[in-house]
Amino acid sequence: MNTETIAQLSNYTVASGTIVVALAFLAHMAEWGLARKVAPDPVGVGGAEAPQPAERTEPHRSDVLASVGVSLTVLGTVLLWVGFITRGIAADRVPWGNMYEFGVGGSAIALTVYLVMVKLSGIQWLGGIVNGVLLIFLGMAMSTYVPAGPLVPSLHSYWLVIHVAAVMLSGAFFLVGAASSVLYLIRHRAEQRGSIGGLLARLPESAVMDQLAYRVNAVGFPLWTFGALIAGPIWAHYAWGRYWGWDPKEVWAFITWVVYAGYLHARATAGWKGKRAAIIAIIGFATFLFSYYGINLFGSGLHSYAK
């Protein structure tokens, strides 16, 4: 199999993986649509749901669609990994030298983290948001597609591999944290109103989602610290002869670090939980997105090679 054939295989599997992720998103949307038809449950003291007189003995159609969504996510993840790896083989290098490769690799890593957490913690209720956001990422990646080719000279460093890997892994945890924070705000508002509708009844209690967001952001933060503020400057010194130059991407990486540092500090010292913490977590993810994508698309500076 020659290089051109491998590159075509990569393109086909990435496109197929994107289509499967879209189908997984639609399955979760259908799941949510069916769940909305379930009658609201009363909410007791402290947001706890009142006990039901009898449990359902057969799975609801929305449960089946949730399983379909997770299964499609697994398939989409496998296809994206195949496309990502074959891209690297075709280019004869680590495949994260431009926006297309960042989008594909970052999405594959994020889906893998999500699926591992589904297995360990049962967070399949985040599937609609996670697949939806990553579908946008993949669409943006497709729009910036470039054929497989060699890296620019400044990228020939193993520190680039370490830097980008840590950043993409931290972004996966930040995505789960932001998705959990969004659903927390929706569920918490419903709990305050005194009833939980069928769709929201599929979600854990708001306190559980708040704690999940805190835990995954606490994992993502040191990864971001290492990837963006330690490995990144070391690579910058290798590539450009200086550790830090206030390049637009460096500035926004630092802003992201400050927001998440403030989030974790406020929770640990001031006891910030709930709505205020969720809003900060969402803002933090927004700064991550701008640092990761916005600067590449709209900014300038030494990182412009990644467009």
C-alpha cells in the first residue's frame, strides 16, 4: 500500500467517523425527544426526587436510543483513530501539524475520554452535548483540510508532540466539565421550580453533576498547565529562541489557565459550588476554544503555521 492510498484511506475513515458521530448525536437527540414525553416527577426537599410507586420493568425507547448513541460513538471513535493514525503514516510524522489534524486528533481523544468515563462513571447522559460539540469540531477540521505533507521546520521537536498531546487531553476533560456544567444549570433550575420533567429525570441530581465538573476540571487543569505553560514554552525556546513572547496564542493559553485556576481556587478556598462555579467552568471552556481554534482562525503571530 503506497502513501497516496494510505492518505485516501485516512480521508475516507475520518469522513466516515464524522458521519457516525453525527448519527450518534441524532440518536441522543431522539433519546431526549422521547424522554420529554415522560410525565414530570415531583421533587422533594433539597431537590431529591420523590420515590415512585413502581419501577419500570421494561426499558423505555429512550433507553434503547441512549444505548444506540453510545454504540455509534464507539464506532465513530474507532474510525477517527484509524483516520488519525493513517494520516500520520501517510505524512510520515506525528499527525498534528495543522488545524485539520488538531481537529481530528482532538476529537478522537475527547471521545475516548468520554467513553472511558461512560464505562467507569456512567456519564452517557452527556452524549448529546459531547457528540454535538465534537461534530462542530470535526466540521471545522474538514473546512481547513490540507493534504498530508511535511512539517514546517519549527515543528520538528519531540516537545511539540508532548505539548500538543497534553493540550488535547486536557481539552477532553474541559469538554466533559463544561457539558456537565451546562446540564447542571438546567437541572438545578428545574429542581428550584419543584418538578423534574421526563428529559431532566434522565440526568443525575444537580449536586452530582456539579461534583463531576469539579473532578474532571481538576484533572484537566494540571494537564493544561504542563502542556500549555511548561512544554509549550520549552518547545518555543527550541523553535524561536525564547520561552515566552506574548504571542496571541500564548496570551489566550494563559487566560485559560487563569480562569480554571480561579475556578479551582474558588471551590477549594471560598466554597464556591453550584451556579457560580458552573458559569466559571463554562467561561473557562470558552477561553480554551478561542485559544485552541479562534486564534488560529482569526489571529496572527508565530502560531499561524497551524491554520
